[in-house]
Amino acid sequence: MQRRDRDSGILQSLGKPLTKRVKESRVLLVGAGGIGCEVLKNLVCCGFGTLPQAQHGLNGATAETQSGHTAVMPRQPGIVVIDLDTIDLSNLNRQFLFRKQHIKKPKAFVAKETASQFNPSVNIEAHHASVFDRQYNVEFFEGFDLVFNALDNLAARRHVNKMCLAADVPLIESGTTGFNGQVQAIKKGVTECYDCNPKPVQKSFPICTIRSTPSQPIHCIVWARSYLFPELFGTSEEDSTDVGVTEADSAEEVAKLKVEAEALKNVRRMMGKSEFAQEVFDKVFHDDIERLRSMSEMWQSRKPPQSLRYDALKAEIDADIIKHGQALATRDQTTWSLHDNLAVLCYSLDVLSSRAQTGEPVIEFDKDDKDTLDFVASAANLRSHVFGIPLHSEWEIKQMAGNIIPAIATSNALTASLCVMEAFKIMRSQAQAQNGLSKPNANNNHPTTTQSSMIGKPEPTLGGAKMVFLNSRSTERMVTTQGLVPPRPDCPVCSPVYAKLAVSANTNATLQDLVLLLQQRVGYDEFSITTDAGVIYDPDLEDNLPKQLTEYASAAQGNSFVTVTDESDLPKVDLVLSMMVQSTTDGADSLQVIPEQISLPLKPQKAPEVDGDLDGDADPEPVLLPNAGAKRKRDAEEEVEGAKKRAKAGKAEVLEVDDDGVITLDDD
Amino acid sequence: MATAPQDVPPPLKDIPTAKEKKYDRQLRLWGASGQVALEETHILLVNSGPGVTGVETLKNLVLPGVGHFTILDSAVVSEADLGVNFFLEDASLGKFRAAETVRLLMELNPGVEGHAITEPLETFITQDNVFAPYSLILAAAPIDPTILAQIQSQARTLQIPTFYFHCVGYFSCFSVLLPPAFPIVDTHPDPTATTDLRLLAPWPALMQFTKEKTGGLEEGKLNAQDKAHIPWVCLLLHYLEQWKEQHDGKLPASYAEKTEFRKLVRSGDPHEENWDEACAAVLKSLNPPTPSSSVREILEAPEARDINTTTPAFWLIANAVQHFYTEHKQLPLPGAVPDMKAQSADYIKLQNIYKSKAREDAAEVLAHVRKLEQSIDRSPDLAVEDKEVENFCKGAAHIHLVRGRPFQIAQAGEAIMFGDRAKAMAMELTMPESLIGLYIAFLAWDTFVATHSSPAHEAGGQALKVPGSGEDWEADTEKVTGIAHTVVDNLIKEAGTLIEDPEYAELKQKVSEFVQELVRAGGGELHNIASLTGGLVAQEVIKAVTRQYVPVDNWCGFDGVGSRTGVLRL
């Protein structure tokens, strides 16, 4: 079919070389949510990966060819989308590739289907899977010219960051929250990586604060969501990451809490019986409270809790308590009274019990599952009442319990467009690199030898890509930028040199063989080897040497990395090897480090002056003023933080339980 | 404490639950009132070219649930459209572009009504009162400048907010026409900036409560538990009394005094959490209750002074608040109390003290509003709602007023004049970060369109020729650059200033570079820039229709090469 002339606008704006590069590119989009849908539309409309394979063939030549083990395949133009999620009603106000009839279907498949309608000739490959899966190994990532992160959680962002560093593929990281957004281009050895700036970790509450001495609404909400709810409806061995035993907890009290939880399991067995609600209520709001109250030393400077009795409260409600609770549950913006909360609790216990007994043995808390939210809101409020803490409406509790981040169509559209703009800049620089010189060895792409210093002519970092900030709530500074910053020399994630370790599937190669290979190839003196599970070899640990390497590879869930650390006095940077088990190719060694040439620079000294003297790693861009830039960035981060705070109804303590950090802006 | 269950009213009368769930993530930003305003909006998109910025804008408004939208476009779908417009499909070929786009946009949200008008713009505009049904107009460039002028003139008469936008290559911009008085009550200021506890001007009920809570503190008669639960507001008030005794009745005002005062507070207890909270609050909470100059300016505006039977509610309330301010030397109390360490019962008491004072203040303002209504014989149908007065009082310290101004339209044979903005814009010319160069380049681009197009129905007429779209883009570049440089020179002359070399040469060079980029794109859009512009415009539309947040006033440009926006007031 004579296809429309889609080039006119693109060709005139981008020019021929870049248009060609865009059309023959193969890109990965991780996440098909708010930003993901918009990025996909942009990619499709801008012609990414639209070149039919038949006309193609140039690009394959640039693929890594250092080893016989790396298959030299022409890179097929196209867009690959990975998303684990299914579609929810609350997505439809912004994730425009989805309609009501798509609810509960996989986002990746529906996104592909809808986007393909625009142009059936685009090459979209959809994966309904987790990006942590083993199939998405370093080689998989090496198959792309560019990766877009459109994720909603810290763990996946960090994982893709690491995979892109290992594969030496540029990454465009993005996120939104409310009216704010951020885009960051990342390239190994050229820019900061996602982990160069530490992210605040999720705050874990001391177990005793949650279970014995709550003083804030959030403590009661966490108790209801992460303790009571899973004990009643979840898997029994549920342990939550936001509550942990800390130094502040007394061992004695922790032991008693275990007994308490055990007793609750007995109550759980009453589920379905008419007295279930009463049993639960009296257990957690009377018996447990009385036990706490009896520990007088705990209440010397605190007001002791006041226990409640189910019978006494219920007698004061002059209605069918479950029906009454059902009606109240729809009024989620009013703060329920003590009795109202009891009614809603009874109603939610009733609904959840029958769900649990009709084919849903395990129910997980989900902020968008109204039954579970009703339970958590009413139980949290009742506990707040017991401890003399102000009550809140279900609407407010939802935000605190679910770490809800406001999300709107406009911010996603803006952020996604900015992502693609940065993609153009990076691809332009790739196009130039392709014309000018051969791609430098992937593993030599270290901070001390950036491309620009090698060719001796200053060129903007990544084709002039920037860190871009969106704040459409403001008017004066809606879209602003900051120059990209060189990698942090001591970043544990991007300062190592990444390489691959190919292990034949049927080999008997042992750890000993690897140690010998590394000594010979890298010239190590003393060194250690670490896997996800811990240290497996160091100069004093030789027990594992006879173990077969394939054991380590198969023990790891997902993708396995092995870190080699130089233990000498003047250490080189770490070497991170991604292990690949391969079916045997004839004539190849059973154990191979790829590439053959590995040159590890020395680890940077601790003293900052020395870092400053390293030649060639300064960003050649004249506009970059590191101090001003850092200040700007801090301001922008504060903006983002501020927005999060605002999003959390102004409750600073709630902010701390948010599992994500500053540039981990979220939109589910 | 026997409590019979209260009658349960129907769930949120404005937003039924399923809808609430779908719009949950946005309701947390603009609330039910913003959502209702959005749903009462009818947007008209006037689209004459193949660009998709308008469609992308609509997409971002259909998703959050705008009430109605209409696309006015007489073109028929061509192959080229299929290549750029995500909201068209192969089967759309040969059908009306407006109708097809409306159909596919409506698929995004069954709650939204879309309409298509396929009548040619030049006849459509000749009908009487043709824009009356719409609450907001979007006009996409390129457009016949005489028609654009007619749209703007009618929109001004009807006070309909109007956006005019461009998207060419890596660049885009939009101009906004808002009514001459566009007040915003709900500006969503930073919550940390809004806490107003009146600690320097406490009223009797608050002092009484403070005495109850802090009685015996100095004598050491309070038990540990009571002491640890004195709300920090009371602590500060308590120590302020002490301070006044030691300082001739004066309050801590300067930074040094406040720091000194903080030491006094700290001396009360070195460890307790509520003392920590009190110390942390000293610098930001001890503010005199005086409004900013911009708020006073609004309260004193002629609209608030000269009221009549049709004066909008905002100005009636502003008049009453001004009256309140003259009387009490402070604005009505907002009434919110931040979270703090306290016994639940005390916290609720404290909340009630602030709430009832806020209610009293609002009631006083309301009484004055009613008196005004009577004095001007205002019809009861137009009576100001109590809730509106309450809202105004809550946000009084952060109200904002936009004085909407018409945007400049380049007409064939007419010189571009900047009028009272000439001096300010000439200043912009010398600012390295300003995007005035882009503004002028787009103005020159429009001038080229105005001088090279003639209505299609005239003999030899060539509808809307944009620079760079023909064979000879170098000639077009030269022409547009010439126009842009003339605009620069006239602006400098109009402002009565002088810009000398090398600055003058540099700014002309900058303008030339923008022009070159615009002409090189030949009127073609880059999809992601159109999408971004659609996001920016939609965001501003939401601000305008919800009357929340502070909108752009009145031009915003986007430079894709630098990935940044800039705003100008013209």
C-alpha cells in the first residue's frame, strides 16, 4: 500500500541523518502507564523503528563484535514494550491508550494494539512481564539503541539503570508527580547514573511504635494495613518492609507481640461465624489494649490508651450495623465518628470474610480495592481513638495508606514529550559518532576517557541532552533544565567496569578456573568475588574454589552479576561481570570474559582535590557551572519534594513512608 | 454517650463514586469544585491547518472529563493527516477531519460530548453571536489573521478565555486572552506558606485556652504527661507573654529578636517533643497579620470599590473583606491548625477555637456582603453564596488577579506596535535568558502568512501560505528575517531607547537563528513538540476553567533545543 508521507514534518525538523537513525532504531520502553502511553504515541508518530527490515542492514555493523560468542545480528528496527501491570479504572483519566473495556487486561498488549491502529506498519513487540525476569539479560539490553524508563517504583528503576550501564545503552529516565515531572538522560561513563545520588530509602517504623505506642495517625494506618489486615486476610507469614525490629525496640516487648499475633491467628479461624467481628474487635481494641495498659512504665510520659468494648458500642447503634456501615462507607470525605467506624469495620469484615471464603483465600491490601480500604480506614481510626490521636476521613487515609501520588494527563504528556526530545539529542550524537569514528570499546567508556576528550574537540554531552524539570503549577518556570553532570567517581553502581562472563551450559568450569582467568586477564594480585548472596571468594576464603560456576548462575533469581573487587593497596575499580550460561558453541572456550581486553583504571582517591585533577572528565560544555547547576538542581528537588509533601495533605511524617526518592517521581 | 446514627446523605452529591474512582488521581489536585467546573466547560477548537497541537490539547482535556468540545474544521482527511494525527485511522480518509477526530477523541472518555462543525471558517464567523455557546476558544496557527482578529474581538466582548498557539519544528508558543479582570481565589499556595495562626494578635478565647494549658507550668505544678502535651501554639503564646513583660510590651520582630525568643522558649524544656515543635515554628509563625501589597491592591481595585447590581460575587466579597481589613487591621482568619503533639481532646479544642474565630470573621464579612447587596438592590437570584464568602476568607491572603490583555495579531500592511509594553519588551531584548526573540520570530512568521495569503475564494487566492513550505525556503528565510528585524528596530524606537553593538548585533543574530529554524521546518510539526504544547495549553486551560492556580499571563514560548519555556507579558 502506498503509505502516507509521514516524513515531511519529521524530515524537515530532524534532517536526513537523524531521521534515518530514528527510523532504523530499536528502542525499549519499560512501563506502559501514564508516561509510557504517551512515550509510545510519540515514538510511533515520530517514526521510531519504522524502517522495514528488508531495507535495513547498516545498523548491524555497529553491534558489538568483539567476540565470537556475541551473535552478530542486524538490529531489527522497532519498539519493544515491557509492562507487568493490568489496567485499572483509576488509570483511565490519563493513560489514553486504554478504554473501559480494557480493564484488567495487560497494559503492554492493549498499548500495542491501540498504538498499532495509528500505523499498522510500526513494529511494536509487547511483553506482559517483569523487567526483572531472566530473559531480560544484558544481551537483551544490548540489542537496543536507547531505553526509556517509564516506571513507578524505585526497585525497577534501579534495576534498569544497572542493566543499561552493563549493556552500555543510553537510558532516559523519567517520572511525574502531580504537576511536576523530570527527565534525565543516563549514559555509562558520560553522565551521572540513576544511583549516583542516593535515594532516600523507605522509612521503617520501629515495631513497638506501630504495635504498642502509636502517636500519629500514620502509625495507626500502618498498623491496620501492614499488621492487622495481613494477619486476618493475607498469607500468615506476611512480613512487611515498613515495620521492622529496630534498636529502639525492647526485646521483651517484641516477644510479647509475637504471642499477641499468635492469638490473632486463632481469631482468624472464626471467620465466617457470626461472632467474628466481635472477636476481632475485642481482641485488638480491648484485650491487647488492656495488656498494653497494664505495663505502667510505658505510660509514664504518655497518655495510656482507653480500650473499647464491642457490646457497649454496638448497643448504642440503633440500626442494622452492617447496612449502616455500608451506607457510611460511601461517605469517604467525612470523618466518621467512633460508632461510624465500628459500623464500617463490621461491614468491611463481613464483605471481606465472604470474599475470603468464596475463592479468595488471600486478599492483599490495595488502595483501589474499596473493601480493603474500608477495613484499614475504620480499623486505623478506631485505634487512633483508643490512643487519643485525631481521626481522619477515608479519603485522607487512602492517600496515606496507599502512597497515592496525584497524576494527571497533562504532566504525562509533557514529560513524555520531553523524553522524546532528549532521545533526539542522544540519537543525533550517536549519528555523528557513527559518521566520525568507530564506537569506543564499551568497557573503556570510563569517566576518565570520555568520547569528547578522545576526539579532542569539545562536543556537548550526549548531543546536548539535559536534565529537564517540569513544574506546570508555576508559570514562570514551567520547563527548566540543568546540564548533565559527569558520573560520581565513587558511585558503587556506575564506577565499576562492566563486562560479561560467558559460561558454557555443559562445562565443568569451577570458581577456581574463574579466579585463574581473572588473574591472568586482569593481572589481579589479591581480590575478592561477590555475588548477590555474598562473598564467595577472597584471599582467605578458598572453600568454594571447587564449586562449579553453573551452580552460582542457576542459584541466582533473574540476572546474576558477579562483582570482582581489587583488594590490593592501590586498587583498581571494581569489575562487574554479568553471567551468561550459553549452549556450547564449537571451538569456544568453556569460560570466557567478554571483551577480551579489560583495562581497569585505578579507584579514585578519597581526597576530592585528586578527583578534580583527573583530566578529561570535565564536561566540556561551557554553560555548565557545577555550583550553580547543583544549586538549581537542589531547588528543583526541593520543588519536587515540596510537591510530594503537598500531595500528602501536608503531613510531613507521611512523606517519610513514601518508598521513593527525589527523582523517583511516580505515576502508576 | 448514646448516639443514634445520623441520617446518611447520598455520597458526594457532585461526584458519584465510580467517577470519583476514575478521577481519583486528579481530584487530589483540583478537588470536586474544579472537576465540576471542568465538566461544565465547552471548548471550541478552531483548526485550519494539518497541525495536531489542538487535537493533542483536546486529548488532555477529554481524559480528565471536560464537559463538551467542538472542533471547527472544514478540511477533509488526506494521506498527510494520517501520518501525523494519532486520532485518525485509515478508514477516515476522504471524510471530514473534524468529524473523524471528534469520533476518535470521544472514544477516550464516554462521559464527554464531542461535536464537529465542518462549515468553512469564513462563513461560520459571519453568523450572529456564534461564540456564545462556548466557554473557551482554542485557535491553531496558521489562521487567516482577519478571522483571528474577529474571534478575538468577539471573545473580548463575551469575556471568553481564548488561546492562540503555534507549533513549528522544535519551537512552539501560545498567547492567552483572559477577561480584563480574572480573579482567582483558590491559588493553591505552598501549604507551608499558608499557615496563619495569628500568634502576634491572639484573641481572648485563644489566650484563655493557653492559660488553661500552661497554668502551673512555671511553678512546676504540671505533671509530666500534661506538660509533654501542651500544644506548641500555646507554648509560643505563653512565652510571648513573658517576652512582652520583659520588653515593654513589644513583640519579637527582627530576626535577632526571634532567635532570642527561641532561646527563651528552649529554656522551658530541653527535650520534650512539643518544645521542639515550638522552637521549630518560631521563625515561620511569628508574622504580623498584614496582607501583601498585591492582595491590598486587589482589595482596593476599582471593581471592588464601585459596585453595582451586576458586580461579580468576587468583587462584592473583596469590598466586604476590605471593609473588614479597615476595621480590624487584619484579614479574616483562615482557621486551619497544623498537626501537632497534643492530647486528642486538646487538639480538637484548639481546632474549634480557630474554626469558630474563622467562622465569626467570615460571618462578619458575609453580613457586610448582605448589607451591600441590599444597598444596591441586588436581585436575590444573584445573591452571593455563603460558601463563596467562606472560601474567600480562607484564602484571602493568597488571592490573585490577572488583568487579561488582548494578544497581538500580525496584519498585512500594519506595523506591529507594543504600546504600553514597549519599554518592558525592549528591556527583554537585552536579557540573555528571555525568549522574546522567539516571540518576534513567530510574529514575523505570522506577518509572512498575513502578507502571502489571500482568501481562497478570491481569484488567484492562495490560502494560508506559511514560510518555508514552498521551493525557495532561502528566499522565505530572508523575507521573514527582514520582517523580524524591522519589528526589533520598531520596538526599540517605540520604547525610545537605544541598544548598541555588540548587544544589538547579537540580539538580531539570535532572532535570525529562531527565524531560520522556524522557516526550515516549513510549517511542519514535530510530533513530540506538538504533544508537549498540547500539554502546556491543556494545563493552562484547566487553570482558566477551574479558576484554580495562577495562569500564564499572557504569552509562553517553548524552545525545544534548549528544552525550556519562557513567559512574557505583552
